[in-house]
Amino acid sequence: MSTEIQLDETIKEITLEPGKFNVVLLNDDATPMEWVMDVLKTIFKHSNETAEALTLTVHTEGAGIAGTYVYEVAEQKAVESVNASRERGFPLQLRVDAE
């Protein structure tokens, strides 16, 4: 007794790209601009020029996007930035927003 199964359907494979999230720096009056630039250069890998421009944007507009990543990377960079800032006594705040 043999059983044969025939499938009339083909399986469609759908691959979705992971969502992107912005890491947003928030302005405050206590964190020095030099520290914000250091965070942007060391954690977010910005050049001196882009770090300075973004720092000025955060200072004048109240917020600026440090980078856009998949959620896990965005969250890790935000946590790393906050931890480093707290170790130095700065109240730097960041948030992670869906793009």
C-alpha cells in the first residue's frame, strides 16, 4: 500500500526587512557640548564635523537623530550612551523612536 501526495500549491517565501529605529539625543542645560560630541564620535562613530553639526542641532532645536538602526542596536547604543554619561555625572537623555 503506497501513498503518494501531490501538492498543487507552491510555497511563497516572504522576507521582511527589520524595522528601523532612530536614536534621538535630547537637549539639556547640564551636559557639556564637548561630552555630547564625544558620545557621537565614540558610540555612534560620527566624524568630528558631523558630531559638531549634530551637537549644534540638538542645542538649537532641542533634539537630533544620532543614528538609525535595527531596534536591538538602537537600544544598545542608547543604553551605552546613558550609562557612560551617568558615570561622568551628566544627565544626557536619549530616546528610541520608530522611523
